[in-house]
Amino acid sequence: MDPGEKPFKCEICDKMFCYNTNLLRHIKIHTGVNSYKCEACGKVFGDNDNLKRHMRIHTGEKPFKCEVCNKWFNDNSYLRKHMMIHNKEKTLKCEVCGRLFREMKSLQKHVMIHIGEMPFKCEICNKMFYNGGSLKRHMMIHTGEMPFKCEVCNKIFYRSGHLKRHMTIHTGEMPFKCEFCDKKFRLRSGLKSHKIVHSGEKPFKCEICDRMFSHKGTLINHKLVHTGIKQFKCEICQKIFGCRSALSKHMTLHAEEKPLNCEICHKIYRSIGALNKHRTLHSEEKPLKCEICYKMFSQNSSLSSHKRVHTGEKPFRCEICNKTFSNNGNLQKHMMLHTGEMPFKCEVCDKKFRLQHRLNSHMRVHTGEKPFMCEICHKMFHDNDILKKHLRLHTGENKM
């Protein structure tokens, strides 16, 4: 028998099987003889072993581990299939598009896309599908069945993939990493959207002013400039913004709760991830070395950002003026020039600043602190830039 061939057919539901024993076990579901029902979702199985395997979907139990990459699986068959990634090359080629597959059944399923064959039909809405699995998933739309439940927040889903994606919200896992800047994303779609920043591609055009944008959402926000509509309002200070993301960023200024405190310098953070990243700055351990200048770093992101000093690479582009930057932080600071946002406010005189270090320098005007001293005449200054300007009096530099 060829791999992927299924010669045994159920006369009741037309489902195909590779082996007669599997068909006989399946028929018990229709006859009700020795059938085993899942108490969580109502699905029926022909034997207890299959029910036990199925229950792991609901419990989240994954007892089978890949010894190569340490990935866990809820069924041994899934582990065996996964091992092909490590052990077997993709040798089966689609004659139409050239795509390669490891298994004959995967190739056969794929070929249906090209030939347009859709043998599986929904009896309710007559929609056609390439395979039985897609039809089963579709049927849940009609039945309202949602067998996959999040054990953390009790939210339910009709596909296991949707549950897995949802779980990353609770775990904080970000498995999709940009190879250009090491930024990580929770969803593949987020990574795909982010990569456009590096490519410089701008496929979305404003029909009014012909300006081009990398993302559709940015274009939608831009169009509000032409309409003059600012529909997102801060309920605390009544400031109005043209897009939701700008309002969200602004709201962090009002957030008073910052419960996470660095025990060394007492700096406060809103998330555990930000605090943990900050803690590495205090650690003397710097295991990451720049191969060009041998400077050591505690974080991979810091090393990646530093390397751009040597390469001259500037992968972060301003959507408004096309200026490029070596790191995202500098881009975000630059964007405030366009938005006019000044998030750092002096608590003494209410003067506002675009950057934190400008506010810090300004605060010394109120405190009288002058930590910067001229080495020539010993005059003290509250700001380093003012000291640099003063030094020109001694050197005669730029003197008219």
C-alpha cells in the first residue's frame, strides 16, 4: 500500500481509513457499541485509548518529549510525525508549484488546491472543502461547539490553534523573532507586519495626497489628517488624538500604579519583563561580546544594537520624513518631533519636555545643583551642554 493511501471506507459517513482495524473501531461510533464519550466536549470514540488521548487536549497534558529540541506533545503519533523534521528531508515535490513535502498524504492534500477538487461538502451551507479536517472545523461554526478551553481565564475556542495562540497572552511567550533587529512577536502576522519597517516597502497609498505607507493601519490614521477628525479622547486630561495607538501611549503618562520596583536602584516599572531586562544592567555579568571591538554586553538586544555602530545599518525608518535610525528607541524619540508630544513634565513649574534627560537637566535649575565643572576656571554648571558652550570661551572655538 502506498503511503497516504486510504482504501477502507465507512459506508455511513464516507470517512476513509488506512487499515481495516481502524475502520472497524470507527464504526462503533455510529452503532453505539462500546462507545466512549468525552465529558468535556461530547465527542465519541470507539475505544478507551483514543478517549484518553483526546482528553489531553482539554487537560493540556503533554507527556511525549522530543529529545532533539525538547518540544512536548500530547500524543506519541504527533511526536513521531514531528521527528521527521529532524530525520527526514522533504523529497516529495509538487509538479505544479515545486513545493516540497515529507509525506505523500501532505502532497496529495496540497495538490487539491491546484486541481480545484473539493470533495468534502457541508450539508448545512453547501460550502466545499479540500479535506475532512477543514470540514470538521467548519461544522463547529454551525454547531457552536467550542471544545478547547483556556485553563487560566476559561475562554473557549473551537480550534486548538486558536487556544495555543491565546495562551501566549498568559505565558508572555514571543516565539517569532525578527532576524534584523531581534524584536520578538507573539504572532507570526505581527512579525510579518514588522518586517516591512526594514524593507522600506510602502504598498498603501493615500488617494488624497499620494503619500505612501508601510501598513494599512497607518494609512487609515493618516487619512484623519485630511478630515481633521480626532476621535480618541483621554478621559483624564481631555486631550484628543487622531489614532488609538497615540492615545494608548499617552495614557501611560497618567498611569499611577507602577508596582514593580528594582531593589537596587528603586527604579519603578509597569511590567515584570521590563524590570527583569533592567536588572541585567546591575549585574556584572556580561557574557555577550562584540567580535569587532570586544565590548561586552549583558543583553542580546544591546549587542545587536551596538553592532550597527560598526555596520552603519539603520533599519528603523520614520514613516513621515523617511529618516532612518539604528535603534527603535531613537526612532520613537524622533517621532515626537512630528507629533509635538512632550510627555515629561516638571512638577515645579509645569514646563514640558520631549526627552527625560532634558527634564532631569531642567530640574537642576530648581534644585540649584551644578554637577558639571569647567576644568580651566572651575565655574559650575547645571547642564553639560552649557558647560561645552562655556569651554569655547577658553578655546576660542567659533568665536567671531
